[in-house]
Amino acid sequence: MKRQLTEAQAWREIARRLDEGEPMTWGLCAMARCLMAEDIISEDRCTLMRMRAISHVHMVPWSERSGSFAYPRGEERDARILAALWMALEAEEGLEP
């Protein structure tokens, strides 16, 4: 079994993968599920990460979203990286999703 990452480490891993050009076929929730499938995070941690990501998406008014995502059109990759890093900081501070 691989070493399990903390939530903050998992968000940084997602940001790293996006920065290195990993395809953005799915959103941050799906990327968390991928980490769980790779046995990098537990199912409980994945659920917590998905809750945190969903809470951020719902903070953005529907009219400002790009399709079903809460990122500016044309800037999705950078916005997702920043969102993942922001959520890593929240997790480190112990903030609830």
C-alpha cells in the first residue's frame, strides 16, 4: 500500500499534475477520485475533498461560470491550479469544507 497523502498534500498533487499538463477532461472532484483509485488517498479523504471543491463551486454565481465550471473562460487550467492550492491552504488551516 502506498503512503496516504494528507488533504493538503493531495490538493498540491492535483495542482502539480495540472501544471504538468494533465488533461482536464473532468473537474477537481474527479481528480480527487483518481487519487483514491491510485490508493494515494482514502475514500473518506476523497469525500472530504469533494465536499470542499463543491462548496467553492457553489460560491460562484451561475452567470459567472464557464459551462458547468466556476472558472473564467480560457483560463480554466490556471484557475483550477489556484483553486487546488487555495484548498490545500484551507486544509492546512483546518478549515471545514
